[in-house]
Amino acid sequence: MSTRRVAPPLALSDQGACETELEERRVHERAGHLLRRWHDHSDPASAQDLEDIRTSMADQTEEAASCLESTAGHLDDEQRALVKGVAQELPQLTEALPAVYRHGDYSTRNWMWHREHGHGVIDFAMSAHGIAVEEFVWLCGAVWVVRPDLKAAYFSGYGRALSDIEERVLRLLTTRLGVSYLHSGLTKQRTDLIERGHLILTRMTHEYR
């Protein structure tokens, strides 16, 4: 009897996981589809889950305000205004958004792809109830600005576009991530974090649409 050895799946972030842009779009579409199924089959959030979400949004709001104090001199006017927007808008906007059970770290390093066997996901350690757009923050800051075709493919698979409120919340949450990187980089004198923070903030204020 002959056996055929099947190569293991690769994380999408691994070099060579996708050979063409068409294949990348296919993976992103499947990733969006899988996440939508996950969200649609979420158990309802309990009262404690909802309170935890409010606390998380309040904590991120406070973090953005604190980081602004130490980074303001390193930001342009539009970036400062957007970081202020996190503190002023985030808690109120997120109150209107439904809770889902999130994967919690749905970045490409946790997507597994095999050309014959399809798409899978690993690492559920951060799974918890939250708002759906929290799943998209890393993709927004790292991928979609430079590859809007992948965003389109992703939400084609997800089955719906983001609402205007969700788009605003996504921009604010990604801005919070960027200013946090910048603050940490300045505090720890780490050039990599400073550059990452500036990159995300520039993308959110001048490039992301």
C-alpha cells in the first residue's frame, strides 16, 4: 500500500503560505466566513459579561488619555485629535454595539491554511465576550490599509459590511493600539515600538478609509 505524505498547514503569516494575491483573498474570505459563523453561534452575554465589556472600554479610554499626555509632542494635529476621540467617544459608541463571543486574537498568525484541506484557526486562549470589531483591530492596523482588497474579501466572507458606528469604533480602537505602542516605545526607549506606533497612527489619520 502506498501512502502520500500531506504537508502540514502553515500559519498565514508564514512565508510561502500563499502563492498569489488571489489565494490570499480566498483565505481572507474564508477567515471572515468562519468568524461570522463563530459570532452567530455565540451564547448570549450575561450581565457580568456586559459589565466586563464596559470596563474594558473604559480601561482603553483611560489608557488613550494617559498615553496622550506623554506622546502629544510626537503627534501631529490630526493624530492628537483622533486620540482625543478615543477618550471622548469610545464608551458611548460601544454601548450601542451587540456583544458576541470573540476568538480574541484573530490575527493571521493564528490562521492555518492548507491548499487541499482549507482554513483553520488556533489559539483560543483570549476568547471572551466583547464587541465584534475588536476582532478586526490588528488586521485594520497591519493589513487593510495597504491591502484594501483583503478587507473587501474578508467582509465578503463575513457576510456584511461594518456599520458607520462600527467603522468609527474600529478606527478608535486601532488608534488606541497605536498610541499605546508609541507610549511604550518612548518609555522603554524601544525604536521598534515607536516606529510601530507612528505607523499605525499615520495609517489611521491619513490612509485608512
